Amino acid sequence: MCVPFLFLPGKIAQCYDKLGKHEPSIPYYINAGDFYSAARVYDETGDYENAFAMYFDSAQDKADGFALARQALGKVTDTGFLRKLALGYYFDRDYERALFLFTRLEGFAPLEGTCYALAGDKQKAFDKWRECRDYGDLTLIAEECLQKEIIEIGAQFLLGLYSRENSYQFGIFSRPLEESSIDDLMKAYFGEHVSYYNKETNWDIIKERKEDARTWGFFVIRDDVAFKNPRAVQFYLAYNGEYNALIMYFTEWLKSYPEQSKEILDNVSHNSPIYGTTNDEAQVLRLIVKEKAMGLDEDDRRNLEAFASKVVVRESNFMLLVKAPVSEEFKKKVDDWSDETGFMDKKEDYFRELLAKITTKIEIEDPTA
């Protein structure tokens, strides 16, 4: 009886096996899609690298939880082969097989965590990503989360790096965020989609994640130890109206590095993330910094009075009127607000908490002095 051509490679392989010529049977098993039999021959001849690869591709061993693949893997000594195989699976989007190998190799924590994230296991992803040891690993995590469109889980991991030790370990803020995939990831998380031709902000998303924006802003301001990210600091904190923190940030840098006054002032935007140039608080902030950096002319002082008259005093912005060189009537607005809200009773606690959020390597003076 004629053997259908479809089954011919398998039959040829079996014939070689019966003749005791095992190695020539391998390509025919592979051609027939019988990876399990090909793996068995590789295993018997001591080629454990290929035995592992074939067991790993076989449906039979997958059904058994890759029992034979695990045995073969234990005999493999060429880790270079395994690393290449693991990356091959990963870039082919076979994340299950890639993860199987990553868990047995060193140096793949960013990609291993990404595999867990893609499988929906957020906790294992975070645990693995926390094993990362340098800034390059962190940017790789951000790049993979962007490419794989798992933006939310990647951003939540970054938001959870709350301790000074973690951020110093990665060196996140010792360089400009705008030059990194970390910034791209966080912008995407907060609803900003940027391309070469278009920049669009989804305000519905950033409103929904307003508290996360505050958390990220304080994270950046606290560990921006080299004044690399003033625009990011201002964007995320101004969106939440945290002008007291911004005043302390910019004025303390001026006190510590007066020779850089122009650079510091140039980095203070008069735009608000919400209202653009029409926002009075952003304008007052810039004029406060300008007054300390180089002084104000008559036009500046008139503008400052006009902007200050429209500021609605809140707990997070009252220093705008305290630190600005404005008329006493505006200082009285702060006193009246303080009396009405009972702020004086919790003033010390407020500043203690604020200082803990923003303290960097520079010494922050008592903001009420």
C-alpha cells in the first residue's frame, strides 16, 4: 500500500531507527512535526541542548508539564545556547516558553517580569522587577511596557518606587527624564500621546489619575538631586496646585546655586498644565523666582499685583502670597484664610510633612522664616 506523502518523513525516520541509525532520523522527525521523537534521539545521543529544545516544542511534553524538558535542561552546560533560545522565544512572542527559561537564567529580570505582567500576574512582575539593579534595567522595563502596551502595570511599578534608596539605586533622577523611556511611559500613563507629528493630552485620563500625578511629582522633586527635571516637577505638581512645594524647590536651588540663576529661571514655566498662560498661580510662581534671581521691573510688579489679586488661597498654595513682593492686602488674605480654616493649629505638621516629601541633598530652610 502506498504511504501518503504527508506521512513519508515520519516513516523514513522510523526506518532509520529500526536500522539503529538514530541520528539520520532526526531531520525526518522534525520535518514530520514529531518533536518528541526527535528530542528522544537527541537525548539518547547526549545532545541535551537540542533535546531540550525539541521536548520544549513537543505537545506531549507540554501536556506533562515539560517534565522531560526539565530533565534535559538540567544536563545543559552551555548557558549561551539557553540565553539565545530564551530571547528567541521572547522576540517571537512565545512568552510562556521564554519565561520557562528566564526563571533558570540570570540577568533577565526585566524581561522575566514583563512575561509575568503579560500573563496578568502583577505581583510576580513587581517582585521580579524589584530585583533590577541599575538604570538600564529600569529603562528596559519602561520600553517593554510601552511596546507591549502594558502601560498601566509598568507605571504603577514606577509609582511604587517610593524610597530614596530605590531611586538612588537606579539613578532615575540624576539625568533628564525627557531623554528616557521612563518619561515616555509615565506620559502615556497620564494620557499624553506624543509623536513626531502630534502631541495630544487626554485630560480625562489625567483627571482620573490626578493623585498618581501628585505622587509622581513629589517622587521626582524629592530625588532631583542635580536639577535635571524642573519641567517634569512643575507639570505634575502644578496640575495638583502644589505651589508651596514648587516655591521651595525653585528658591532653594537659587540659594544653593546663585551662579545658575538664569538657568533656574528659564526652567520655570509661566504655563499651567491646565489653563496655559492664563493661570494666575503659574504667573505668580515665575515672578517670585524672577524677583529672587534678578529682580523685577515696574511692569513685572504691576503684573504681579494683578495676578496675585486673582489667587484663591488654599493650603497647598498660600506661600504664593506670603513669598511674593505684593501689597499688604494680599498678605491679609492669607491671615484671613488661616483664621477661617484654623490652619495655624496644624501649621507645624503641614510643613513637617511637606519637607519630608521634597527634601533633596540641599538644605531646606524653614519656609515660615
